[in-house]
Amino acid sequence: MAQARTTGKIGRIVAWFFAVLAVLIAILVVIFLTFDWNRLRPWADDKVSEAITALRDHWRPESRLASPAQ
């Protein structure tokens, strides 16, 4: 009889866990679909500009016109 109670209790815990997980996923989906992504555009533009500037400052192309070492 104790085995049946334990199994039922574990089953309820697992059911609640998956129910809460499903609700959280549903909330995230609703937020994702209704969020105004244009609000992030200035932030994204700044980050991309910083990354491009950093790459341009550190990257030096090799000159193809340089004379070979003699």
C-alpha cells in the first residue's frame, strides 16, 4: 500500500513539473511573437558597428605588390 502512495505522489510531482514547464514555454512563445523587435535595432546596430570597427582595426591585408625578399 505504501508503494502505491509513493508512486502516486511521484506521478503528481512529475505532472506538476511538466505543467509548469508547458506554461513557461507558452509564456515565452507569446512574448517572442508579440515583442516589437524594432526596439532592439539601435542596440544591434551599435554592437555590429563596434564589431566591424574592431575587425577593421586589427585586420591588415597583406600587400600583393610587395617585392619578394632578396
